[in-house]
Amino acid sequence: MALSLPAHPDPLTERIHAGGLLHELAHGLGGPFHYLLPERFDANLAAFRAALAEAGVTGHVHYAKKANKASVFVERCAAAGAGVDVASLGELRDALGHGVRGEDLVVTGPAKSEHLLRVAVRQDALIAVDALDELERLLALGVDRPARVLLRRHPPAQPRSRFGLDDPQLRRALDRCAEAGRAVRMEGFSFHLSGYAIQPRADLAGELVELCLRARASGLRADRISIGGGFPVDYVASDAWDSFLSDQGPGHYHGEKSFATGDFYPYHSPVAGADALRAILAARPGGTGTSLSERLRQTGVTLLLEPGRALLDRAGSSVFRVQGVKDRAGYGIVTVDGTSLSLSEQWFNSEYLPDPVLLGDPADRPRQPYRACVGGASCLDSDLLTWRKISFPARPRVGDLLVYPNTAGYQMDSNESPFHELPLPPKVVIDHHGGRPRWHLDR
């Protein structure tokens, strides 16, 4: 029996799917493509800002650019006065080139190159310093303006994390910042925390607030903290997710493939996106005392956020055209005109689980459920976009489209490669004018 895991209903994408636009694009572009919905990005950004305002917290949202390479989302940040989180010289240049101010950039990532550090300082970007040697290289640049820095805290609750400064290193970094005088503007602290739990983020954020107070006693500015990203996205309904986790097993996948449930992204989250931020702000660091939001207000500490996936929720999907269908004992194999390199979860020993949507003309075919996995067009046996045997409403046909919903966050381009000389799927930006959809290629 097939396991169904449909994405949450979405009237906007359903209207797009119901028209002929996607078939026209597939014909005109001649291959798979991704479509993007910038209005959704705008709405998600507004929701995060509203959560900060409701809590009475001064804060800034920086879009984590690594979550999607499209330029349109950086352009929306520039238009809205939002920041961007970059981790490479290429990302920094792209953000500046699309109108984001240098002072609205935060530069993260480990062991940054000298060139990246130099450009970041000259553009007045905020630099999250991850190691003592990075701080020394920053101080040695000799740029004629102060370097704006955050000191990244190693998370005590995740001792295996490779990011951040431990307690002795943090003390040394603070001493060096104080010694550096006007060469450095030490603005606060940050952390990188794996997972999506609410309380650990509130706990570590509370610790960073206290670190700011101690740093101020040494004459440092220390007036902001960054809690990074890690705001979950809710893709599917709770009951469908619970049923999937309890029932899934090798028999549901092509080749009896086995997946550990712990390797799946948590596709259902009861508290997601901006509501997760609200929960973090309402939580009491350490489980006692005042809420994080109240502590931020009391101390005059600004909160920085770096969401990626959560700003891209429902802001894009991936479209593939069916190239062939063959039958096996009890199920079929649908082959599409792209590869699983364009659906990145498959390359992390996991599976992108929201059901793909079949778009075709069902008028002249039997409406009989058809179970099938979905394979890519490469010659690799492991190139499957979906190992799971999906129950389609009818047997797919050549020329039908498969739409993987809500793939803008980390899925559609993290691991794309022109393997077999297949072109990378283009990104198509869809907006609405006078109630009608219109499109252009992402710049």
C-alpha cells in the first residue's frame, strides 16, 4: 500500500497548476525548471518582522542566501530594506550587485579568506568571527576603517559542533577586541545551532545577552546578538506525517531501500516560521526568570535573525516532464527529464517527502491509482527523485508534468550539476498583474 504525504493545500499554486502556464513553460524551455513566487517571500519576511514588533524587540532579519541561489529573493531584500547573510565572496558581490547595502550584510561561515574579510570591512558589513586566527587576520588587514564583528559562541549543548569559540577562546577574543581599540567595533555575539528545538535557542540567546553585558564592562559596544536560522517549515499535515513515520518501511520504496526516520527533515512542525520566533522570544532562558523578549528589552540588545528555508516557505516549486514509464511487479518507474541533483534531499541519504503533483489531461485515461517511484534521466541506478512508491491518480504519460511542491528552501539548487551535459533547470519568476500570472527568467 502506498503512503500518501501531500503538501498543505495552497490556493495560489493550485491556480498556477490549473492553468496552462506550466505546460507552456515546459515546452518553451525544453526541460525541467523551477518556478519562484516572490510575493510569498515578501509575506514571510513581513511575518518575521511582525513577530519582532509584537514582542517589542528591536531586530533585523537577514535572509540566508545559501538556501537558494536565485537573485529575485535578494532583490526583494533590497526593496524591503532587509539584510542578507552571505558566506562567500561571490554571495557578497551578488548581494551588493542587487542593491543590498553593505551595512545590511552579515558575513558568516568558517575560515573566511583574506579577500572576503577585506571587502566585508570596506563595505561596512558585520562579520561573524569563528576562530581566533580569523580575528588575528582581520586585525592584520590594516583597512582604514573599523571592522564590525560578532564573536561566534561555540554551543555548549552541541560539543561536537565545529563552529565557534569555546570559553577560553572567547575570553581571549574579547581581550584582543579591547586591545585593538578603534580598529574593531565589537558589536556582540552569535551562534550556529543545529536542529529546530525552541528552548535550546532561547537558552543560548539568553547566555549571549549576559555575554554582552560582560563585554560592555570592558568598554566594548556589544549591543546585538544573532541567533542564526533554524526556524522550521511545516510542509504536511500532522496526521499524515505521524502515519508516515509509523508505517514507512523498505517495502514502500524501490529496491527495498531503507531510510531511518531520524534522517528525514521534520516535514511537519506544529510551530513553524515566524511562530517559531514568537515561541523563542516568549521562552525563558534556562527555564526561569524573564522571557527572552523582556531580557532583550531590559538590556537594549538588538536581535539578529538569519532565516533561509523559513523565508522561502511556499515560494517556489520544481517542475519535471515525464519522459517514460515502465512497469515492474506491483508498481512502475516514471522517468523524468532531469536528475535528482535538482532535488537535493536525495543526496543526503534522505528523501524529499511531500508528494509530487501530476499535471496532465486525465480525460482520455483510466482514473485508476498507479503506484510508481520517480527516476532521473541519468545512467546512475541511484538517480531517483523519489524512491517511495507514490500513488498517482492515474498512470503518468509522456509529456505529463510532475511538480514537486515547496522546494525553494535548500532543495532546488544546493547540489545541481550539469551531469551528462544536461543544462541546469532555469528559474522562472512568476508574479501577478491584474489578477493574471506573468513570468520572466530570474536574472
